[in-house]
Amino acid sequence: MEDQAGDKLVQELREQVGNLLAASQLLTPLVREQGGKKEMDYLAMMNQSLYRLLRTIAHLELTQEKAPTFRPMTLDLAGLCLELGRRVEALAGQAGVEFRCELGEETLLTAADGGLVELALLNLISNAIEAAGPGGHVGLKLSRKGALAILAVRDDGPGLSKREEAGEDPYLKEAGGLGLGLAAARRTAALHGGALVLENREEGGVRAVLSLPIRNQKEDIVRSPRMGYDLTGGFSTALVELSRVLPYTVFMPETLD
């Protein structure tokens, strides 16, 4: 029953946010014609809030008890990281953070759900940008360790507290982890037969390590059918996942068009 209630909540939230996004699109030309800077700023703030709601809905769906949508296909993790890095670099700069992507492998093929892996990485990057703060540095590194693909997101922020690092913090023990997004990332790791570990770096900051088994598409991997919409509602995954750490000016109508 709880799972059904969660599904209904997700559906209701998606419907209402969809209505609000449609209203925002209808308002945009009117604000452009009749409004001033203040009105455009308000519209951008509303857009940002709606993207943040889309982010929450996606995470909520991924943390439901039943298996979320999951469709592994042959995926080049190196290509995914490279493309993700290009998109994130400019956005991170808007938050005053320097982002760098490093590839230890030119090509790394595996069977994975690219959409879910991308969302998980973007969530970890969002957390890292928040921790690093303006003037900070964040990085994504792909490497291979035996039969595992290692995707590591690092920051130079304050790091985990001793209680968090020891797993004594209740937020680390409960399903929500450090937040709903982290729980969703852990669910993605589990669906792939992998794991997600957070650790303090010796040089300062945190390293979030997402390890995924390297598999071929013929291997037996539990699948569930893809729904008729993607988790971010067709909007930019980078903008949705980074919406909580970006300035509202990124969500001006001319930027989103």
C-alpha cells in the first residue's frame, strides 16, 4: 500500500509541476513584452523552483520500494563522462566552481542504464559543488579496477564529519542517506550490482566513489520496462540535477529556450 501511495504521489506531483511549467511558458512572452528586469527575475526564480521540484520527483521515484525503471544497454562510460563534463563545466562556472573531468580510459564499454548513471553522477557533482563553494574545485574521474568501472567525484570542501565518516550519523544509516538524491544514487548503484561509498580525502574534501561491474549486454541483469517519460520530464538533466546549486539567473527564459 505504501508503494502504491508513493506512485500516486509521484504521478500527482508530475501532473501539477507539468501544469506549472506550461503556465510559465505561457507567461514568458507576456513578461518579455510588458515586464521589466524585476519581473524577469521572478520568472527565473519560478523556473528554478520548478526544476528543483522535478529533481525531487525524480529522486522520489528512484527511492520507491519497487524497482524503478531500469533498462541496461551497451554504454560507453568514457563517452558519457566526456559529454557530461562538457555540460557541467560551464554550469559549475556559473556557481563559481572549477570543474574538471579526467578519463583514465578512452573507451569503457559496459551494460548500464545511461540515464540512471548520468542522474547519479550529476547528483554527486551537485553535492560536490555545494560542498566546494565559490572558488572551490570539483572533479569527475573515470578509471578501471579489474572488473569494475570506478566513477569518482571529488571536491575540496570541508569533508565529512567524524560521525558521518564512521557511519554514526542517522542520515547515513537511513534510506535517505545524506539526502533523497544520495539515496537515489545508491539505488542506481545497487540496480547495477555496484556500490556507492563516500570517504574523506587526505588532501581535504570528499570523494564519492561509484563502482559498477563491467558487464556485457548478454548477461542476466534484472530489467523493468521503461515508462512513457524520463525521470526529468524531458528537461535538461544537468539543469535539473544542478538546480539547487546554480544561481537563479541560469534559469532566465532566454537561457532555457
